[in-house]
Amino acid sequence: MTMPMIEARGLRHTYLAGTPLAQVSLRGVDVHVNREQVVAFIGATGSGKSTLLQHMNGLLRPQAGRVSVLGHDLSDPATDLRQIRRAVGLVFQRPEDQVFEQYVGDDVAYGPRRMGLSRPELRERVRWAMDLVGLDFEHYVDRLTSTLSGGERRRVGLAGVLAMRPRVLLLDEPTAGLDPCAREELLARLSGLHEQGMALAIASHNMDDVAALADRVYVLEEGRVALHGPTREVFAQVDRLRALGLDVPAPVEITFSLAARGLDIQQSVLTLDEAESAILQALSETRRWAGKDPSQLACVGNAGGTPQEDPS
Ligand SMILES: Nc1ncnc2c1ncn2[C@@H]1O[C@H](COP(=O)(O)OP(=O)(O)O)[C@@H](O)[C@H]1O
Ligand SMILES: [Mg+2]
């Protein structure tokens, strides 16, 4: 395997350490993010997802354990955290709150302007980032940010992070509060960015988002990794996830309930299409075994289960 882009080992974090309000949020976490696989962190509220993401772009330094980002050890005082934050973009749960300039163009340009780009380069960069989030450059670049809708502000916040062209993009609850259409659009854009070479990790409550985007999932429970594996395998552990207070994607739920009612069905599905195929397959098997009824056999065509020893 290639070297992970981000790796945490034995990471611990306590907020307000040494005060009566001390709150342990990470209790020895081992995770890694690589270029090839989209990673999702799931877990109940307070399980430590946001704290973990904030370590991954150097907003927080490890109190104990190690975090290495693109080969740099975050505990090393020589590591330039500003450089880390350029290379690893973090989109907060409410990207609209990351918008603070008066004009859209200035807001998106805020980060790259500090990278010493020429004016034409900067303009191109802003245009590219706005395009990515579906904001027409000419239409929006001179708009006052105070006049934008919530959804537009959100896109501007995301564009501002993308304009840095980060090598890794971390998103905290990226679709929270989006309508279904905006959600679909964002998920497609994120997939596109990943295909173009950006490493991607998300923290999410939305299991359908995780099923749609992630190749690999970490389940956090009270600051520990409770489960980790390929998305399909993690979501196949329905009882375990429920015990952790988590939902599963709807297609998993459907096949799991059918299996619980006695249908012999393949259960490692993720998408609705896969659930549909699994259900059809299970039904055709059921008919084949029920097999003595020729009218039923006729429904499934050449199912190969024609009884040999028919006495008539
Ligand atoms: N700024 C903070 N100050 C004190 N406690 C915090 C702070 N941020 C998070 N916590 C606590 O740390 C734990 C983990 O929180 P968080 O990382 O936000 O979890 P998640 O993103 O999974 O909801 C929770 O118990 C939360 O209350
Ligand atoms: Mg959070």
C-alpha cells in the first residue's frame, strides 16, 4: 500500500484539560486517509468526528499520540501548520459561516491571495473554484455576500476552501441542511473532485451519503474506533451499528428486514439497485425451491429446478 496522506496513531484529545470542565473527546484513535479511497467517519453526536477532522488539517495539535500529514509530523515544532492547512482543506459543518468578505470574489480569493499568485492566476483560480460549486463566475463574482441565500453562501464557503486546490479535502457533515436536489448535486461534485485526484474524507450522520461516497468507513464511539472496514462490510453489521445508535442506509435496512423475516437474501448491498437485484434473485430462488408448482416455475423461465421424478 502507498503511504497514507494522513495518519493518526494513538491520538488522544481532551478539551479544557486540567479544568473541572475537562472533556475527553479522543481516546487513542488509529486512522488513515489515502488518495484512492474516500473515507467516512460516522458515529453518534459527540463521538469525536469533528475533533478528529480538526487534527487532520492541523487546527488542533496532538496532545498525545501522533498525527502525520503528507509526511509531516504535527507534533514537530518545525512543522509549518499554515502549510498543512493549505494542503488539507477543511470544510466546516456550516461552510456559510466561513464566508466573511464583503464580495463573493474576494471571499473565494481570500486563501489563494496569500499564496502569491499573480492577478490573472488568482482570477482563474477563483473562476475554477466557483465553477466547481456551480456558481456562475460572471453572475456572482461581484455580488455582495450579505445578499446571498443560505445555499449560495454555503457554496461560496466551499469554493473558498477549494480555491486553495487542497490535496486533501475534509468535509464535516457536508449535506446537513441541504434539500435533496442540492444534496445530489454536491455528492456528484465531490465524487468528481475525487476522480480528478483530490483525496476525500467526510464526517457524516447521513448513512445514505456515506453509502454513496465512501469506500471505507470508521465508526467512532465515545472517542474510539469501534468498527472499521470497507463500507459494504461495515454496513452489513446492522445490529452492531444499531447498538451504537446509528442508522443504516435504506437499502441495507430493507434487505436486512427481509432476511429477518426468513427470506434467503444476499445482504451485503449498498444501493437501491443492488437491493432490487438481491430481492429479485431471492424471490426467484424461493420460487425455484417452492418448485413443484409448474405455474410458478413458468414465471421464472428456465430456473433449472424442474422436478425429475414427477409421477404423472
Ligand atoms: N470546543 C469544545 N470544548 C469542549 N468540549 C468540546 C468542544 N468541542 C467538542 N467537545 C466535546 O468533545 C466531544 C467530541 O465532540 P465532537 O468532536 O464535536 O464530536 P462529533 O463531531 O462526533 O459530534 C463531545 O463530548 C463534545 O461535547
Ligand atoms: Mg461534529
